[in-house]
Amino acid sequence: MMWHLRGPFLGVAVLLVTSMTSLAAQDQSPGLVARIDSIVEAARKARSIPGVAVAVVRGTDTIVLKGYGVADLEHGAPVTANTRFQIASISKQFTAAGVLRLAEQGKLRLEDDLTRFVPDYVTNGRRVTLSELLAHIHGMQDYNRPEVQVEFPLPLTQRRFLELMKDQPFDFPVGERFLYRNTGYYFAAMIIEQLGGRAGSTGGGGGPITSKPYGDFLREAFFERLGMARTLDCRNRPVLEGRAHGYESENGVVVNAAPLDWSWALGVGSLCSTVGDLVRWTAGLHGGKVLSPEMYARMTTPATLNDGTKTEYGLGLALAPVGGRRAIGHGGGAPGYSTTLVYYPDERLTIAVLTNHSGGNADAIHRAIAAAVLGGPR
């Protein structure tokens, strides 16, 4: 089965929340909380979802921050607000922010050609910039295409990734149209690992750059500063405290998700997080705690195609309206997980939904919750 690590929307909060105590201060709306509980439990029943974690935060008021169901069917461990889920393509905004941080540091430019960092053969002589990679307008094929799915249970090395991309034809000229693809984000993570270290001691700021693992760079650049203690890169983590196990349905029966070595999701969907940490992240991102105003504007500005058409995607963030309201977000889907994180800037509303079932349709749950909180269509 092909996996996509993708999803349409994402979300955020306005003020940086620094503790689980402040996140847990409930809005005085018991009827609304009961309605959200009903929405989630109905979805769990209809889609056979073992477990769901939800955060609903409006301004400084936390309406819901809790878990439903179980993280592990074998042992019955309950889902809580602290349960870690593979967040799949919600990870893309972290990767994009990492590239933007490197641009702030002067280690790269968004207009740089990809071949500055990787072999020329991956672009077949075409010029592809880093911003085009992150905006999904590059036209390159996906590396995780159906014919290589037999390799998904095995580790993916960067060398093997480049072999999969070598001399592959483009689907369309660079910048001609938007086509959601994972490839650009694997490349972006490779670049973060190349440039994410400190300048060498012998050369000062102009000296050689030491490499740094993708997860370590994000932890030092963002997670530690924002108090995201339960967020990390889950590659090479066969055992992780508090992680929800992933499931899917087969002929109407819930079974363990198809095996996937998460090295295939480097930069694309390899992060694990909790709903509380995702609120902290989105609050920091949209509250000016993550990027400079210039880089934040680049991240949240729709890409422009060759013919002048604007897409509904920035850099790692989808920008399409939801229910007629402005929304900034991203969803994710991978074996065993369906996730979404959405921010409504005009209403200062953040909704995070994490499920441990690939058919969980987290976006539908989010839309039903948004309609309950804000009224109007889903």
C-alpha cells in the first residue's frame, strides 16, 4: 500500500504557552466540551479508531486538551494529552522552518539551486530552487513511488534516496503547477543535516560547517526554546515511552499498520509529538517566537506559478480557507496515523487532532470541532 504522509490543513495558537498547567485551564463551556467529546467518540466508533488526542485552544482559553480511547490495543494503555503520535506530514512545517532558520543564519538562500547541495543528476539540468521544493511546484517525481514500496520496511539511506531520484523525468516544468510531493522535504532535511551544525572553530563564522542530525537541529533550534519536551525525530526509535501504536483496518478488522521504516520519512513525516506540544509550536510560530518577520512572511505567503497564479500553499503550510474562514494548517497520513493541526487566525483558534489509525480522517474530526466552536459549515 502506498503511503503519502500528507494532509491539507494545519493550525496554530496565538500566544506561546509555556506549561501544561496553563494549557489545562479549561474554558467554562461544559456544553461545548460535551459536544466535542461526542464528535470525537462518534468518529472513533464510525471509523474504528483506537485512540485520539485533541487540543482546542481559543486565544488563551483551553477548551479541550485530552485523550480518548487507547494508545495500544494489546495492553489497553489510554490516550492522554501527553501521548506521542507520529504526526506524519505535520512535520513538513518544522522542516520548512528549519530551512528558513538556516537562511536567517546566512548559510543558504531560498533562491539557491538544489544542485548546490546534491548531485546534478537529480535535476537533469533543470534549475530547482529551495523555495520551489518547499512549495511543491518543482515537478520532480516522488521517491516513495509504488514500484519501490517493497523497500518500505527497510532503512532508507540518503545514498539510496539519491539513487531513486537519479535521472528521473520531471512530471512538468518547474513552476508550472502545484503538485503535493514528499521529495522536496526529504531533500530539505538532507540540507539541514549538511548545514545545521556550528561553524568550525578554526574558521569562525566563515569556517567549515559541521553536520548535525535533522532531529538534533530542530530540538536545539525550536523544541527546547518552546518547551516542547515530548517532541522528537522518531527515526531509529523502536521503543519510545508514551507512543501510540499505529493501526489500520483490513476487511473491517483493525490490525497493526503496514510496516514502514521511518527513515523513509526524513523531513517528510518522521517527527513524534503531542497535542500540547503542537499548541506550543503553533503559538510560537505565529506569535513571532520561531522566525523573523521576513521569514515568517515567506513561510505564510502563497507560492506563485509561472503564469502568475497563486497556489494555496506557502512553505510547509497550507493556506486554503476552511468553512469560509482563513486557515493555516497541515494534515498528515501515514501507516497507522491520521493527523491534522489547524489555526484560524481571525478567531485565534487552534485545533490539533492526532489519531492512531490510518483511516482516522483527522481532518474531518477537526472540521466538525471547528463548526461546533465557531458555527457555520465544516
